[in-house]
Amino acid sequence: MNTLYVILGAAIGAPARFAIDQYIRRFTSKPYGIFLVNILGSFLLGATSKSTEHTNDLLAIGFAGAFTTWSTFMLDIYLAFELRRYKEAGLNLLLSLGFGLLAAWIGLQIAG
């Protein structure tokens, strides 16, 4: 039964990531959409850290696992370096890690 929760969460998380990223990319070529979903996902993982097993399977493993994306984050940084946009790449890296850790911590604090 746990697998069904993971599948359901992932089926919602991946399209949600795509929709948010595509919407934000209508206004900028910068990777703000991926930044946003990764920060939201970090918060969600922290907030669900003490949830029931089924809630964890649905939201943390399924939804957040498919919603967030390490590979796109790395590709965005690589492409910025390749285009010699070093400041943009560095800011993306530092802000994503910093705000991601902060969001996870806030989620953990809310979870109690």
C-alpha cells in the first residue's frame, strides 16, 4: 500500500514542478522556477518529518521527491558556468543551499 502513496504523490509532484517552472520561465530565462520548487520541497520535507508513515510516503517521498530536482539545479549551474555567468551560477548555488537549509529548518520547527 505504501507504494501507491508514493506513486500518487509523484504523479502530482512532477507535473506541479513542470507547471511552476514553465510559468515562471514565461517572465525570465533565469532558473527561478527550479529555485522556488526546491525551496518549497525542502520546507515540505522538514514539515512532514514527524508525520505518519502514509503521509510521509505521499508528501515527502512521492510528492517532494518528484517535485524537487537536483539534476535540473545542477544543469542550471553548469550552463551558467558554460556561458561564463559566474556570478549567476554562484548566487544560484549559494542561495539555493542557504534558503533550502533555512526552509528545511523552518519546516522542522513547525513539525515540532
